[in-house]
Amino acid sequence: MITPVDEPLIVEFAYRLRRRAWGRGYDIEGVLRMIEIARAAQVSTVIATVMAVDVASRRLMKRLA
């Protein structure tokens, strides 16, 4: 359960995996961990961006939203 805070806390996060780490699930693991940390810190909004050409990352973000 998320408890509202007086002032909204907004964060933006980014990550970049080396090519040899692609396709191994590290992206999902990392994003879920960052969301968990944001919730524990009572962050009200998390903003994630991705390059338009990075179709795989866009699919991942839509799945985890």
C-alpha cells in the first residue's frame, strides 16, 4: 500500500545494459527493483523514457506499467 505524501515526489530513472547482457532478463529485474525502491521512498510519480527506435525497451515499459 502506498501512503500519500504532502508534496508529490517525482523521479526519473534511466539504465543502459551492455549488449552482452541483452535478452537475459536483467532489464526486467532492474526496472522492478527501481519501482520497488521508489515505492519504499513514497515517490508519487516515476518517469521512464526510452529512445523511439528501442522497440524491445518500449515493449518492456508498457508491460511493466
